[in-house]
Amino acid sequence: MPAHPQTMSLDVAIMGREFRVACPEDGREGLLQAVSYLDRKMREIRDTGKVIGLERIAIMAALNITHDYLSARPPEADTSAYRERLSQITNLLDQALAQQDNLF
């Protein structure tokens, strides 16, 4: 039976507000980096003066971070093109093997 990672509670601050967050013990550093990144993005949005209210700032930060994440990912592979090419190669191999069978 696999061991479950130990979790811990961590107090973090985002835009001056304290939050207690549970995370695996080995995930502490990654969580702190995420908190720092989110705090910085939210402060940037607040400092523009165009968005008012913590909830709205959080939503705009989430949208911006999500957009950045999705833009950085490689595009979804067009599996239909790969399947078609694989089918062509399979047919060529089948033909070549059939010709080999005729030789012996």
C-alpha cells in the first residue's frame, strides 16, 4: 500500500490578507512560489487603478495567469493527421510484407 504524503498547514499572505493553506510537505516551496507569483500579479492589477475590489482583482489575475498558461502550452496535436499518416504507413508495411511472403 503506497504511503500518503504528509500534509501541513501553511500561513501565507496575498495582498496583505492572511490565508491558511494545506499542502503536502514536499510541496511547500512550490506553493510559496505560487503565492509570490499570484501576489505580484494581483498587485500589478491593483496598481493600474483600473480594477477595484479584492475579488475583482483576484478574478482578473486568474484570467491573466490562465491566459498566459494556455498561450505557453504547445498546441493540441491534430491526432487525425497522425492517424491518417500511421494508416498509410501501416498499409505500405502490409504490402511490403505480402510481397515478402510471395518470395518464399
